[in-house]
Amino acid sequence: MIAIINGPNLNLTGRREPDIYGTQTFESYFESLAAEFPAQNLSYFQSNSEGAIIDHIHQVGFDPQCCGIVINPGAYAHYSYAIADALRAVPVAKIEVHISNIHAREGFRAVSVTAPTCRGVIAGLGLSGYRLAVEALNNLQPGRQ
């Protein structure tokens, strides 16, 4: 299983700032992503609450069926040391995804405190960044974080 976790305001993907985030909802994108990777048993969780995200990281990150986490922490990427600590605590591989290019936006978005806890970061490629993250997790050798 690969767990996809989205943070605050990503429930508005497809409606919020379509010039930045596009017009497709994440739920419809997830359906096509799950169909593309049927062997991976993808799961999806979204919350606007920091604590709920942390609880979910703990739940899936220690699940022996989980082989990786794709996380888009949203704005929490820029200041949530608690989410960073939760990501650091779990033994599965993690990849951070951002729909927009966080380095081409406001200055505060260029720094992610959660990124150092992840194997890699994909930013600025729209929703296709999630597909690339799933592919990357599929290609990691067992035991490598």
C-alpha cells in the first residue's frame, strides 16, 4: 500500500485558484491514479487539521502493509515541525509533492521544513507529481528509505 496524504486546502483542488492548481478535483485525479497502479492499493487521506495529519502518518507509517507515503503538506510544509517529526518517526519511504512550484511563488513558500524528512521532493508539475511520486516509491529498492 502507498498512502497519499494531503494537507490543508487541498480539498479545494479544482476550485481554488485554478490558474495555480488546475481545474481537476483531487478525488477524480485519485480515481485515475488508483486505476493506473492497481497493484499498489493506493489510499487517500486529506485533512485541514495538523493533528489529524500527524495521527494518519503514525497509523500508515507503522502499518506493515504500507511501503511508502506521498505527502503534500500544503502550507504546513513551511512551518510544521510536528508533521516533520511525525514523518521522521515512521520507517517507510516518503516523497513530498507540491502541485505548484513553491520556489516560484511567495518567498515563504520556498522553504519546506518537512522536505528534509523525505527521500525526494516533486514540485511544480501539477497533479502529475503524485504519479511520479508513486512511480518513484515503486522503484525504490526494499529497505531503502
